[in-house]
Amino acid sequence: MLLFSNITREAKFLFKQSYLLSLLSIVFLLSTFAVWSGISESNSQLSTIERLQEKDTIDRKNVLANQTSFGSAAYYSFHLTYSPPSAMAFAAMGQRDIYPWKHRVRMLALEGQIYETDADNPELSFLGRFDFAFLVSVLLPLFVILLLHDLRSAERESGRYDLLITTARKQQRLWLSRASVLCLALVGALLLPFIIGALTTQATLASIGLIVLVVLGHLLFWMFLTLSYTATNRAAKQNSAHIASVLLSIWLVVTILIPVVTDIIIDKLVESPNGGDIVMTQREAVNAAWDLPFSATWNEFLPTHPQWQEKTQMDSLFAWKWYYAFQQVGDQKASALSKTYRNAILKKDAMAGNFSYLSPAMMTQRLMSSIAKTNTIASMEYEQKIRNYHQKLRDFYYPLLFNETEFNYQIMSELPQFSEQIKISKNDKENS
Amino acid sequence: MNSVINQITRHEWRYWHRTKLAFSVILIGTLLTIISVMVNTQSMQHTAHEREHLQQSSEAQFLDQPDRHPHRMVHYGHYVFRTPSPLSIIEPGVDAYTGTAIFLEGHKQNSAMFADQRQASGMTRFSSLTPSFLLQVLAPLFIILIGYASVTREKEAGTLNIIFTQGVNLRHLIIGKYLAIVSCGLMMLLPLIVAGIWATFDGESIFITGSFVIGYVFYILIWSGIVIAVSALSNKNSVSFAVLIAIWIAFCILLPRIGSSTAAALAPSPGKLEADFAVLDELRKLGDGHNAADPAFEQLKKNLFTQYNVDKIEDLPINFRGTVAQYSEKKLTDVLNIFAEKRMQEELAQAKISRLFGWLTPTTAMRSFSMIMAGTSLETHHRFLREAEKLRFDFVQSLNKVHQDSLSYQADANRYKNAETAKMARVDAKNWQVLSSFSFEPDSEITRLSRSFPYIIQLFFWLVAIGFIFRIAIRRIR
């Protein structure tokens, strides 16, 4: 009860200060902008996917209408794959602007296609987006510092300090309740637009709760850091600006210096093959096959696909089954490199995860994009889905090609489709 | 009069020397810039060598291919790599976010692959250890830490009036303090100047590096001006500090990103895939270049028949398949280029919206200027795409011409019959020499300068605005 009366008293006192109200309204506006632009980005991604799906279906229908063999059907038809933004993606766009979330593949060697990227405008990615995660991870600490650094020193400088601590029953409680009021107001201004946004995109309550927890955690960290520094004897001798510059340097170190230094360390520690080598290896393997005896292709292909052992005879110098077999061989030859490449990305990401314990800003960013499923891992999962889908295409076409089945449209209607739940319906809020 | 200003400047320096804070800020700022210049120079040179090497080996591999059917080489394709510009040791710009390699092949325009950020740890999405980031974002903060109290200090201690009674002109006082702060900021620029000289030896024109460095000097002048003006307008150290930090957050962190988000929201770009579908729609009307029997080529055939006065494809002195390949590649490329051009214009329009924020924050103005001058802006990436496309079209068409002129229609038609006919359907490997070598050079000085003109105006605008605020500040103190 005492704490409550403390808090109401402090609130009445603090909200009379106009600078506080203007700071809070700025935070509120920033958060509104971040949420609005995030939702607009999410919506535009969703509608892009819908338009693409439609065009993809029309295109494949058109292509298949002109085909006379399964081989050429596979050669000419592209297939759309996509990874829709989660309902929470608006709050943390994460890595979605540099890793692709839409991709078209066909039955040719996958290693030659999968690195194609329909990425966002590089200049905008370079400038960075202003999303809610950025607001929370980078700017929130600065707001806390601006609000709380002169808690004591402002009173000291205006000569009220001694009076205040003699009249307060418990000194600690006074500062704590004052800081709590300020931070509660801050977090309110920050979270209100977010929660409204999350409810309109129908994000799950669990994910909203998790994000709120992350925001509170980050806020509490900076609140206690600021409070404990301002309580030191060292700070007692410093003026407001001096205290703020010390806190600012801490922010600078954990938000900027630690991430850039760890980035260099991670880069040195993790050996990664050059992406160019993967595609070159694949290309050499695929193109050399034309000049090599057929047996060269079959000798590589059959060990992984022994079921077609008896079906390799060819009437002419060209047969689609042989063509796709050497595409497969191209992938097989590049597969070791490609795996190392992907593992290097995952390893770097895991190390960044460990290093982020040193940087609350990075930690917050990573947690939020992991809740929103927009982090590197989510992008790599999408890549794996593309690989799996491509495999399904091969599983579909190989029997038709090797058994030399007569082409007919009936069979083509069983062509595997890439599917991913995209609209989240009202009764099924769980996003897949 | 000058000696008064001089004295004030020197006095300010002595004060900073006494207080450890200012001194250590300058030291840390300069050290960080030196380190970042060294790290960046090393990594950029490594990248440059690696890509040059990849480019050469890619060309050598193409030329080393054995005798083949020319269309096989169209699909064998070629890789081009973008070598970084000399000034990217200071301003890497969009380089880390754009792909660095493109696979060139017939009938397709591929996107650039392997952007560095996709292989990075993700730790550098907010900050990066590049000299440009340090100078554009952190240097203003350091200037604030050094100078926020330069006038308010005197006000709080009551020494301002003493200085006036000694006959010092207020304007001289402000100018003296301003010069002191500017000189601190310029110390952080020293490593940049060294790197600029390095880039000049690396092939960058002295005119460009000169203007580049002058741009950064402007930026220091602007921020030092903001700091002095706020300090002169405030009554207390703490107020001056809080206001300056708020301005720094707004100018260096908030507004540039708000600019980028605004651009994405106002002018959404549909992306390459969507354009690809539109291209496909167009292409269906053009016919398949692999299939010379496609009815779309009927007119072409008739024209050739009248030109050579024959009535059978077999009687044509040229290989009709090669002609069709050339014809359809040309048509297709025209369509592809229309869409590629449209997409680049869309991206540029987005970038220009975000650069308009240079009127709201000097940081964006500086960044646009810096990227364009260094040749690491979106425009340069687009030129890379265009040059790669030109190379692609040239070698594909040259191969198609070889297909038309050096391979008989009969041999071509029978290429899959047996090993003997397959051998007949090949052309000599010396034909692969049609590939011209690729090296990506930075834009010319004039192009870069004229492109950065709007941002030079923005920087001037900020300088003028600062001068204006100075006048207000001087009037207010009186």
C-alpha cells in the first residue's frame, strides 16, 4: 500500500513536467511509426506472395499446354516457393531483407539456382529499417538513460536533495518508485502501439507475451544499471551531464563496439567456402557431362539411385533421363561444399548467439527476431524447404522419365505443389 | 582580433587537456578511426584480389573449353565479379548488401549472388566498423561529448561576464570556441585523409578523394556548429547535454532509418520475381528460340527465303537455327532490359525518397554524398548490372553468330544421331575467343560529381542553417 501511494505521489509530481510528456509522446509516435511501417511491409509481402501464386499457376498451365514430354515439361516449368511473414514479423523484420523469402526453382541442378536472390533494395537494407525491434534494442536504453540519469543529480543541482532524503521514509524506495513510474510510462508509450498492431495481425497471445517480456527485460536491465550507477559515490560527485556521458559510453560499448568486434572475431574463427566455388563446381560438373561418355554420368548417378540400374539404355545421344541425371550429379559434386557453406552460416549465427550475452541490444534483437521467425535460422529453414520441395519434384519425375511413361496431362495434375499456410484464419490462430 | 580568437581556441584546448574526459574522447575517437581504416583496408584489398583472381580464372575456364556445339557454350555461361572501388576502404556503402557475382548465360538475366551480409554473423546490422560509420554516426557524438559545455560552462561558472568585461567580443568568443571544436573533429579525420591518399595511389582520382575529404570536413563543420549553437542557447550544462543527445539520436539514428522505412512503405518495389512473370507473359508471344519450327519464326524464315532466293531451310547458305537463336535472343533481351530497367528505376526512386531525408538530417546528406563519391552507391551497383548484361548479350550473340555461320544446318540437325554426327556438330574452340574480358571500373569523376550534386546542396543548406542559428544564438546571449 505504501509503495502504491509512493507511486501515485511520484506520478502526480512527474507528469507535471512538460519535457517528460513530450518525450513520452515522441516515444509513442516512434513506436506507432515502427509498427505501422512493419505492418505495411508485412502486408505488402503477403500480397506479393498471393499475386505470385496466382501468376505461377497461370504460367505453369500455359507452359504445360505446349509440352509433349515429361522431360520438357520439367525443363520449362518453374515452381514458386515462398516463406510468408509470421503474424509477428511486423515487429522484427530481422534478416528477411537480405535472405530471400520468395524463390522460383525448376528441375535443373539446384545448386545453380538456390543462391539467386530476389533481395530488397540494397540501399534501404544498408540504411536499415526502423522496426519495433530496433526501437526496443537500440533506442530504448537511450530513453532510459535520458529519463533516469539525473534522478538524483537534478535534485542535487536544484538543492532539494537533502530535504528529499530526510523527509523520505526510505531513501531507496523514493528513487525506485520514481524510476518505476518513469519506466512504466515509457514502456506504456512503447508497448501500446505494438499491442494494438499485434492484435490486428492476429499474432498469438504467447508470442505477444514473449515480446512484452523481452521488452520488459531489456528495460529492467537498463533501469537497474542506471539506478545503480547513479547511486554510487562516484556519481554523487558528478553532474548530470557527466553521469549521462558515462552511461552513454556503456551503451556505446555494448551496442556498437562489442557487436562489431565480435563480428570480426566470428569471421576469423569460422572458415567458410566461397559461394562462387559452389556454383562453379556445379557448373563444371553439369557442362562437362555433355563431352564425357554417358557412363561417366551413370557411374555417379546410379550409386545414389540404384533402382534405375536397368533403365539407362538410350536410343539417341540425347535423352531427358540422362540430362536430369547429370544435373543430379552436378548437385552431388557440389553438395559437400554447399553443406559446409550452410553450416558456416549456422555456426556464425550460433556464435553470434553466444556473443550476444555480452550485448543486451544484440540479445534483444535476436530474441525478438527469433520470436517473429525472421532470423537467420528461419531463413535457413526456408532454404531447406526449397531443397525438400526440389527433391519431391525429382521423386515425381524420375519414375516417369526412366520408365519412359507416355506423356499425359492426367499425370501432370499430380505434380507436387509447394504449400505453406499463408492466411491465418480466425479459428486457427496458431501460426504454422 | 584574430589573436583574440586564437587565444580563445588555445584556451579551450588547454581546458580539454586538463579535463581527462575530453582528452580521452578525442583519443578514443581517433584510435577507433585508425583501427577501422586498417581493418577495412585489409579486408577490401583481400576482397579485391580474390575477385580479380576469380574473374581471371572464370575467363580462362571459358576459353579452355573444348570444341563444342556453340549453343552448349551459351548455356555453359560465364561469371563476372564486381571489384570494389578504391574508396570503399572508407565507405563500403551498399557493397555488403548487393550480390558480388553474376552468372551470365543465354536467355536469362540472373540476379547477383552472394551478398556478404548473407554470410555475416548478423552482428553488424546496426553498426559496422567502417570509417564511414564512425565518422558519420560516432564522430558527432564525440564532438558533443567534447563541446556540449563549451559555452554553458562559462555561464554556470559566471565567467562569461568576466570575459565580456575584458572586452572580448561575443562573436569572437563563439568563433574561437567553434574553431577549437572543429580542430578536434578534424583530428578524427586525419586517418581518413591518410586512407584517401592510399586510395589515390590505388587508382582513385585525386579530385574525387579531395572532394570526398572536403565533404567530411563540411560534416564536421556542421556538427561542431550544432554543438556550439545549442551550448550557447542553453543555460545549463545538463540542458545543453540532453538537447544535444536528443538531436544526435534523431539525426544519426532515427531519421536515416525512418527515411528507409518511409521509402519502402511509400514506393513498394514488387521485386524481381514479379517482373520475371511479366517477362514470361511477353515472351510467350515471342516464341522459343530453341525450337526453330516455332510458328513465331515463320516471318523470319520467309524473309530469308526471299533474300537468298531459296524455298527450303536446308538450301539457305546460313544455319537457320543459329539465325533463330540470334533473332530470339535479341527480342528476348529487349524485353528483359525493359523490365530490368524498370526495376532499377523503382529501386532508385526508393533510394531517392530515403535520400530526401538529407533535408531533415545532415547524416543522411553526408551518407548519400559519401556513397556516391566513393562509387559504392546503388547507382554504381546498377551500372554493374548493366555492364554485366551488355557482356552477356555480346558473348551470347557472338556465339549465336558462330552457330549461324560456322555450323551447317544439316550437321546441326543431326547432332544427336550418333557419335560421328555429334562430332560434326561442333565448332573449333578458338571461337570461344569472342568473350571479351570484364573489369568493373568506378564511374567517371564528372558522373559522380553531378550525381552527388543534390547532396552537396543539402550539405550547404545545413552549413547555412548553422550560420543562421549562430546569429540567433549570439543575439540571445546579449
